[in-house]
Amino acid sequence: MIEHTQRPPSLVEPGAPAAPLRRPESGALAVPESLPASEPASHPALELDELVHQKTRLALLAVLDEAGRADFPYLKRLLGLTDGNLGRHLETLAGQSLIAIEKGHEGRRPRTWAAISPAGRAALAAEMDLLAAIVERFRNARN
Amino acid sequence: MESVSFDERRELDQLRDRVRATRRATSGPLLVFGVAITVFAVYDGTVSYAFVPLPLYWPLCTLVALLALTGMDRMRRGRTGVGAGPFSYGKAAVLLAAVVLAGSTVWFFPFTKLLLWPATVLTVLAVRQGNRPLAVRSGIIGTVMIAGWAFDGPVPGGWLHPFVMGAGGVALIVLGLVWRGRERTIA
């Protein structure tokens, strides 16, 4: 049996609710209302997809990208989430076809698996590229 | 919008490391292939009767090793709830079987005599899984292979051959055991 002795990373906030989100249209930029309409939306931060960028969902996608698929108790334990919170975030991701939820039985024991989809991998890769671009821009600005 | 800071990018990497450690993604292949190489070295150095012709050892042994890893992975998946990762051992076994079948139509015996097989399979696994520690350690058998090459032409020969390979196999086993201890800590 594997013991999880380390504290779950602070990336995930156990109590954080999964706010209902609408994904921006493909190619559309999530421009904040405070930005003047004439301002060119050139900063990579403005291109972040809020559905993927939310901390818990980003962590879930990263874990599923590495594992391929993982069951509900493992995700709950690894990320330090409650049943309800994990379920809501998984539903949000599944609603956008970024992951697939598979319910089955192992013997008499019900088991729920979450598996990342090709769209989920692509969304995560795009997010990581944007984050890398933001970091590079930040470093260039400092130097 | 909740933002992801630079530190949090590092935490994402740590999460990936924990998943990989739960899957024993580095130590598993190192141990299995380390044992296979050591057995080959003993077989080559001491056994006069060839139950399996040496040129066929690596294609067959690699397939068996990958299938063994698939079985272990499946058992672990049932216990821990973590999947097989982006490039499962089963997929690797199918790919290898295709290579063996395709290769059998042409003459490629020199490949089967060298440590090219385990080195290639481990490197392909490491690259497809994005597993840098495995890639670094699989370089050890690549180095042993090149050392053998340097000793005695394209195929390392003579009495030194089993010793060089045996040392490579034992090195992989030791590294696998060390890494397994680390995986237990970070999982």
C-alpha cells in the first residue's frame, strides 16, 4: 500500500467551489472588461482559457495527462479534495469533453475513472505554452 | 481569475512526479531490463547449450519484459487507481512486435546481438512518457554498448563480453532499487 505522507500541493484549494464557466469561443481572447476596446490584446495572459486555467482543474488535467486515467479516490487523495468539489470540477471538464468519466464495477465495488481526452491534452499543452510565454515575457521585462 | 504563479508551475511538475512515482514508471523498467541484461550476460558467458538462439534472445526477451511490465502495471492500477500513462507498456509491446515482424523480412541479426534492443526500447519508453530520469539511466546501457563496440569491433566479443554486459545489467538493477526507494518517498 502506498502511503501519502506529503501534504497535497497548495496548488489545490480543498474548499474552492467549482464555479460554472463558459469556455471562450475558439480563437477568441478573454479580454477583461476593464481593458479599453482599442487596446490590442497582445499579452499571452489574456489568451488563457479560464476553464483550464483554474487551479484545481489545471492540476486535474496535469495529473490525468501523466496517468492517462485515474480513479476518483486517487484524485481525491492526491489533490486533497472533497467528494463534492472533485465531482463538480470533473463534471465541468467532462462538459467540455476535456476528460471522459467512466463508471464501472470491480467485483461488487463500484469504481469511477476519469480519463483525459485528446482535446484535454491539447488544451493543457496550449495552457502550458501560454504560461511559458508569460514567464519568458516576465523575464525579458526584468532583464 | 485565479492565477497560476511561477511556483505553481513547479507544483504542477511535482504533481506529475508523484503520479509517475505511484506508477513506478522509472524503477519498474530499470529493474526488469537490468535483470534481463544480467541473465543474458550469464547465459552468454556460461551456458554452452543455447535453449534460445542468442540472436533471438533480445527480441523475445524484450517482448516478455514489456508484457511482464504490462501485467505488473495492471495489478498496480487495480490497487492504486492510477492508469498506465501516456504510452503504456502494452502499446510498446505491440509496437515492438510490429518491428520484429517487419525486421524478420530483412536481415538484422547484428541488431539482435547488441544491447541496442534494451537501450532502444527504454529510450523510446522514456521519450514517449516524457520521463527524463529513465532516459538518463537508459543511456547507461547505450554507453555499455558503445564501450563493447570500442573493445572489439561492432559486436563486443571474447571473454570480456559477458562481464561488460553483466556490469551494465547490475548497474541498472542498483539504479532501479535506488529509484524505487525515492518513488516510495515522493508518491
